Amino acid sequence: MPDYGHDLTFGSFITPANASPKEVVSLAQESEAAGLDLATFQDHPYQSAFLDTWTLLSYAAARTERIHLSGNVINLPLRPPAVLARAAASLDLLSGGRFELGLGAGAFWDAVGAMGGRRLTPGQAVDALGEAIDIIRGIWRADDRSLFRVDGTYYQVDGAKRGPAPAHDIGIWLGAYKPRMLRLIGAKADGWLPSLSYVQSLDQLADANTIIDAAAAEAGRDPAAIRRLLNISGRFAANPDGFLNGPPEQWAEQLAALTLRYGFSGYILATDDAATIRTFGEQVAPKVRELVAGERAGR
């Protein structure tokens, strides 16, 4: 039963195509009012029906006060890492330390290519993501006055000035399922952010934790420093009818079990319904915290 020692975090996963621009921002505000810690948005720059995620994140940050914000996950192939690093640090500074960087290696390569992006194989995309993380962290290292240089296979930086530094230690969370990406998380990232709907079985979560932990140890890192977050979906109903399909009390028990068994400390609910956000923030999140704290105290 892994206990990675992180405080529990609860958030929303909002799809910009499913609501008007005003409604999308309103859902972020609803998330904050409901006591959630995080509001996240999909990032598919090739989708003409979506608002641009970076513009949306910036606007939502200006319309909220406490809640953290993130892409879920930012599309790396269409956002150069050195520029992305400066944008992330700038938004973190402007928002008072409320930005986190969910980052993806890329998918839907035909659509990426249609927008002028480079098509990569799955293996190349993982390698490119590893280079990008190094560049992002290098740009953030503003106390290093040397000119920044990286001569990578996919990304090059030739004498860039570093900075600005973010207002807080921005978490780099990777959406990943396969061993090579999981090893990259252990070696370089701050968190794992899969979607439960893409997980074939709960045993896959335990296997992934093992891979991440081993890669972290091999890189000389503490596996406990890497957060485990999970995108979830479900339906609130009066009577129990399966996993995350029932009353808030059932949701709380099931999410607490995931925390205690697999070490997850963050749950991000995919929904574009304000009432569902309120139920999740006001009824489920406090109960999960209570159940987990009680079980850990009993140990």
C-alpha cells in the first residue's frame, strides 16, 4: 500500500468545446467556489471548436483568486518548450503561484501536421518530451546567469537567456500509460496524470507505480516526490450502480480506496456540469480526506 505523502487535491477537467466561452470560465469559478484545488482544460490546438487553451488559462487565472490551473495536458508538439517555459513562468507569476504544467508528448499526428507541427513516432515523441523537460527546467533556472544551450535531437537552444523564474515550484505532470513514458516520469517529472477511462484494469495502476518508482530510484530521485494524480469521470445517483456511479458517499469510499491502495493524491473530475462540480467539491472531497486521514491514523 504505497503512501507517497502528498496532501489530497481535487479538481475539475473542463472541455472548452462543450460550453460557451463565458460558461467555460464560469465552470472554473464554480470549481473555486466549490472548494476544489484545481481547474484544468483540454489542449487540442488543432480543434477549431475549442478556445485556445493558453489564452483560456490566462483569462481564467484573472477571473479567479485561489484555485490552481493547468492544461490537461498541454500539447507539446505545437508549443515549443523554451517559449512554453516562459509562458508558464509568466502565468505563474501573474497568478500568484497558481499554475501547474500538465504536459503531453502528443497524439493525433495528422491534426498536428495540419497545424504545421512535426510528425513523430511514439518513441521519438517520448524522447522529444524528455528533451523538452530539460529545456523548460533550464529556462526556469533564472539564478544561473550563463547562456542556456541544448543541442538535442528534436529541440535546440543556442545561447538563450534564462528566466523568468516561476513564483512557485511548478509541477510538471505527464499523461502516460506505457513503460517508456512511465520511466520518463520517474526520471524527470513531478507527477503522473493518467485518465482512469484509459486504464484497462486497476492492476495496471500498481504496475505503473512500480515502473515509476524504479526509474526514480535509478535516477537518484525519491519516488515519493512524484505525485500520482488521476483524471476520473462518473455520475452521481441516489443508488449505487458501479464504480463512481452512485451517491457521494460511495464516490468518497471508492476514491479513498484508490488513495490507500495505489497512492493517488489527486482526483480531477471530467465534467462540464456546475451541479456535479459542487457535489464533488462540497461532499466528495471532504469525505475522502476524512476517510484517508482516519485510515492512516489507525495504522
